[in-house]
Amino acid sequence: MSSQQTPIVEMRNIHKRFGAVQALRGVDLELYPGEILGLVGDNAAGKSTLMKVLSGAYLPNEGDILLHGQPAHIANPEDSRRLGIEMVYQDFALCNNLDVAANVFLGREVVRWRLGSLRWMNKRTMEQRARTMLDRLRIDISSVRLRVENLSGGQRQAVAIGRAIAFDAKVIIMDEPTAALSVAAIDKVLDLISSLREHGASIIIISHRLEDIFRIGDRVAVLRQGRKVADRPVAGDIHEFREQVVAYMVGARDDYGSENDGENGAVRSPSPVNA
Amino acid sequence: MTTDTTELTTSVRERRALFRSDATQKLLAFAGLIALFVVFSLASPNFFKFDNIIGILLATAVNGVLALGVTFIIVTAGIDLSVGTVMTLSAVMSGVFVTFWGLPIPLGILAGLATGALAGFVNGIAISKMKIPPFIATLGMMMMAKGLALVISGAKPIYFNDTPAFRQMAMGSLIGRVIPGFEVPNAVFILFGAAIIANLILTKTVLGRYTVALGSNEEATRLSGVNVDAWKTAVYALGGAFSGLGGVLMAARLNSAQPALGAGYELDAIAAVVIGGTSLSGGEGTILGTVIGAFIISVLTNGLRILSVPQEWQMVVTGAIVILAVYADIIRRRNQ
């Protein structure tokens, strides 16, 4: 990716503490238009925390977020959604008691009429659109009126992904999008992600499966103990790639060294518990 | 995601899931209600008589309306222990408006509804903003409302003797004028009307959808960009408004606001909701179920009284049925 472009997302010096645990210690991350960025790291490296800061699920203790070069204020998930950022959470974040259509439209129900806070939903439109969305993504669910609790793990994941991409988001974050899937389904999801890029979306994928990132990613960023230790294009062959990334993940290599991070030098706890 | 061989079984499973999603418990409750009717009718010739049935309907009106409000709150996986005394406080406020201040009756009714909604709103703020567990927040409101009702009324009943129309609103019978001999009090129709409105809110509006979503997965609802605190507060305020309506009906029925009454009503209301199949763990519940549950409690109380079962034993039976209803819910979930 050309670095002269303005990043669509720029996170600067993001810090996040959970009590005494320093989950993020000043992370910088850019995402460029039309790019697929892989975000990797060991457990508790801070990947999910960083992405939850971007999606508004967490407020950072320090740091700035810029969208299209402009400072953006993301105080809650509502803000980030309005700015065109969608996140597929690792646990899917679905309401099991609601049906598929209700989950797809949760938080942006189609309203027929409103009287103050009384808003009458247009269920039929929501069901039709949810059906169209499922068909477009070739998701195999017989009825959008099925409750999520009656779906298989793969179907739930499909609903979660479908919900995130159904509304033309500019930035899509996926936390372990292939974790609950069979091998055949993984192929489908990876193809889907590639096609989303063709439609103009920029995508960040958190994954333990380095082969997935190698296959569809343009660039990979590695986090370790709340710091970014590598940020480089995906290149070479898969074995070389895997070897390098793992070296960064376990701390054998570090592109950003110890020259920054002065403020936290003293409080380096051996391993943050929460991510 | 499914191979060709499993596709058939999957779709059968899915179709069955569509059908039985929440019908079972309602069916069970309705069958129970019918069974009670049959048993009591056979046991006593006095049970299935027009006047007695009217008595049952009337007895259900207040508890039923309270239970409608509690349904919303329990569906969010919350609880409201304050409905009984908020009902009393609302009745007292209606009395203050109509009897003390001589204001028109519609304003008195409005005052009752607004008092209930305000109490519910305060509950909602305490729970959503101050993060006080619903059990504690509404327990506090229960005591506050009881105290306020006594303070405002001077611990004495407020009678509506100068305004007979207030009592007529609930106890008169519009339909009796249309169909002579069919003197069903308006309160019964007010209950049915309130139930229809409650059902529309729960199933057709965004507020109803978020009520279920909150009880199903509050964090997921928040991550979907829903302002969870505001909507939760709205649910408690709505529940409070139903308590206010219950207070107005209660006052009309007794032709007075009785400040010492009210504690204990919340338990009957919660029992009705639970018997009607609403899950205490949230995300699941229907208005029809609640109405059936409220009728089961009234029929049971009435039938046992007709059979001269002492009141103490009536309470034992009602309590046992609540436990059985929750157990049935647990069994149903386990089988799913």
C-alpha cells in the first residue's frame, strides 16, 4: 500500500488500563483505504482491546483516533457505527432470544412512524432486507424468523458478519472471523472478505490463523504485551512469513525497540492478564 | 455450511424451532387455567355463576395491570418490588388531585399515571446510571413509596365521595347499558385494553424490541449502538405507568385511596408474570401469558375460597404453583 495516501483510520499513542493492568501502552496503527490489515499477537497482547477502542466498546485512557485525517470522537459503539466502523466480535454479540432479522437490524430498526420515543417498527421490510442480505452472502439459513439460539455456530457467525457488512461500512473489524468455522466455511468467509475489499471497504482482521492473513492480507501488524512490535507488508512465502511473525509474537524480534515507551519503562509488568 | 445429507434434518429442526419458540409455556398455562375452571365448577355449584365470574374478572383487573408492567421489567432480566406501594402512592396522588384540590377527574387519572411513571423513571435511573441492582433499587422505592403515600395522605384514606364518576369509571358498566344484564364492569375492559396496548408495545415497537434485547444480551445490545441506559430507564418508567394505572383502578374500586394498602401486591404481580411463562433470566415473555397467569391466580384464590379452604392454605397453594411454573420453564429450556 502506498504510504503517501491519507489513512482512513489512524490510531495514535493509544493507552488503555484495566485497573493495574496496562493492556495498551501507546499503540500507533494506520489503516489505508481498500486495505486488509492483519492484526496478530499472542493471547493478552492487546489486539481485541485495541479494536474495541476503535469500535467504541472501550474508551482509551490516552491517545487519538483520526478518520480520513480528521480527529474523530468515538465515545461509544453508536458513534463508531455512525462513522461507518463495524466490528464483528469474537463472541458474535448476538441476542439469542431474538430472531435473525431482529439481530441484523438491532440498533438501527426500520421505523414506520414515530411519536416521541414510541417507534413503530416496519418488521416486514426488515425481514425482506435481512433475507436479501443472507441470499447475497449465500448464508444457509432457512428463515430470518429463526431465533439465533436455534442456529449452529457457523450460522451465528454468518449472521454476525452479515450484520456488520449489510450497511455499507467503510471500515470492518473482524475478531477471529474463522474461529468457529469448518474448513469449507473458512474458504467462503475469506473469499467474502476479499470481495468486501473490492467493494471499497477497508478491513482489519484479528486472527490466530496466520495462513488466513497470509492469503488475503496486505499488511500485518504484530502486538506484544500492549505494544506494536512489527508493521510490515505481507510478502515472501508462507513459511518465511509465519517464522517472522512468530518471532515478533514471542518477543525474539522487535522493530520498535525500547527507544520509545520511556514513560512506562518502570511499570513493565511481566504479562498483562486481560486483553 | 450443511452437507446435502444433513440439510433435510436441519430444516426440520429449524421449522420445529420456529413453531415452538414460545408457544409451549403459554399453552401449558392456558390448559392449566381451563383445568382449574373445570375442577372448581365440578367441585362447587357456586363457582361457574355470572356474578362469581365477574368477581374473578374484577379481582384480576388490578393485579393484571400491575403484572403487565412487571412483564416488561422481568423480560429485561430485572425485577420490580415497588409496584405494589407505587400503586398505592399513585392512588393517593389521584385522591389529592380529585378530592383535596377538586381538579377534574381526567387530571386525577393522569396524576396517578404520571406518579407511577415518575417512580419507575427514578427506579430506572438508579438501576441504569447508578448501577444499583434492580432488587435493591426497587426495594428502596417500595419503602419510599409506602412512606410517601402515608405522609401525603396523613395516613388516612382519601375518599372520592364527592366525585361518584371516579368510581363509575372503573366499576360502572358501559357494556351493561348496551347489552342489558351483561353488567361487566369497565375495569375488566380497561385491563384488556391495557393488555392490548402492552402487547403492541412489546411486539411492534423499538422499545419492546430493546426490552427483549436487554434481557437477552445487554452487552451485545450496547455494542449494537443502542443507548442501553436510556432504554432501560424507559422500560422501568413504562412499568411504573402501569402501576399508576393499577393505582387508579384500585382507588376507583374501593372508592378511596387506602395508603396502608399495597405491600404484597408486587408478589402477586410477579407470580402472575412467572406463571405466564416469562423467564426470570430475561429475554423471554409474552403479554398473553401474563394475562393468563393473572387469571390463574384469581381463579385459584376465588375457587379455594368458595371451597372454604382457609386463606392460609390458599397462599401455600399459590406459592407451590409459582415454583412449579418456574420448574416447568427450566425443564422446557433443558429440552431445547
